[in-house]
Amino acid sequence: MASFSVVSNISASNAQANLNTTNIGLQKALARLSSGFRINQAGDDAAGLAVANAYRSDVAVLNQGMRNASDGLSTLQIKNGALDNISTLLDRMATLATQSASAGFTGSRATLDQEFQDVISEISREVGVAGLATSQGFSVFVSSGSNGTVGGTVGAADTTTLGVAGLSVASAAGASAAVTAITGAVATVGTVVGSVGSIQNRLQYAIGLAQSQSVNTRAAESRIRDANMAEESANLTRYNIMTQSGIAALAQANQQSGAVLSLLR
């Protein structure tokens, strides 16, 4: 049997409870639409948030790894440029040595040797500038994990390693020996250039892989973290309608209590 009470308005209490629930949903839809994120706080999806944050960290590491690899390529390019110039200097030394080694040469071998020694000094200078004085390990961190480092060894290209230190073209015999030594030096430079090129190629491949991983990892994070705007727009409309109907229902429930006063007239 129905009863009327002015102390406890159960209908109004139910309407208020439902209106509060609707308001929570409305605020959540508004937060997602305004931020673009499905997860705005841990309570939205704690497990998903942990996975998304891990993906975001991986993307940050990959992006920095690509910058590291680009820096490494720049460093190697400096070495490569120096090696190209050293090859040109060796060509000049070979020309001078061949000229001096000729029995029919009637010019001044002392003059040839002066330029020859200057070229050797220039090689030493450029080797020091480019960091080619000693064999060096070269490594670049491109991603996390045990296989996250790309590198190799860049051989030395100093005058001692090349075997040109102490050479002289002041005599035909010395010039003849210099021609042979320079041939070996050219081969040594070629080996060093090969090691530089190999590391450059590896870094370029690593950058390509990191770019692909970054895009795919970002996509994986997006699927977890980002809001479905179409779905949230529909939710916003639904909760707006439910809020309006809930307010109207609450007003009706309050009016029911007021109707009891008519019994006292």
C-alpha cells in the first residue's frame, strides 16, 4: 500500500542517486573529450595506464636513440672526410715519389722531398683533428635492451700505421722504396674507410628500425590511452539527456511531498 511521508522522500533520494551517477559519467565524457585521452587518471584503467606509460617510455628511448645515431653518423662523416683527404695526400706523395724515382729526373730531389715531408706533416695534422691517431672502438646507444648498441672499430690512420713516417724522396732509391710504402698506405686507408662505411650503414639501418618501432609503439600506446572521440561524443549526448531527465524526475519527486500539504487543508 502506498504511503505519503514528508520526512523521507524515497523517490527524491533515488532520483538524486541516479543523477549523481549520471553526473559522474558526464564529467568523465567531458574530461575525455577535452583532453583527448581515455585514461585521465589511474582509476579510469590502472592496468592500461601502466602499459601505456611503458610504451611512452620506450618511444622516448627510441627517439633519443635516433638522435644518438644521427650524431654518430655526423662523427663518422668527419672521419670519412678526413680519410678522403688523406687519400688525396697519399696520391700526391705517390706522384712525388714516382717523379723522384725516375733515373732521368734532372730537377732538384731536395725540392721534391721538401714538399714530400710537408705532405707527411699535413697527414699527421689531419689525423689528429679527425681522431684517427689510434684505433678506436665506436659505439652508439640506439635502443634499450642487450642489443641496443651499434658500433665497431675504426682503425688508426696515422703516419706510423700507414708506414709513411720517415720516408724520403731525396734519393732515387729512397723514392723507389717510398712508392712501395705508399701503395701499402693506400690499402690501409681503404681498410679504415671500409670500417667507417660499415658502421655508417649499420647506424642507418638502426635508424630505420628505430623509426618503425617508434611509430608502432606510439600506435600501441594510442590504442590504450587515447579516447574514441565518436564514442565519447555519443556518451556526452546520452549523459546530457539523462541529466535533464534526472533533474525533471527530481523535481517531480519533490512535488509529491508538497502534495501531502493538501491533506491538511
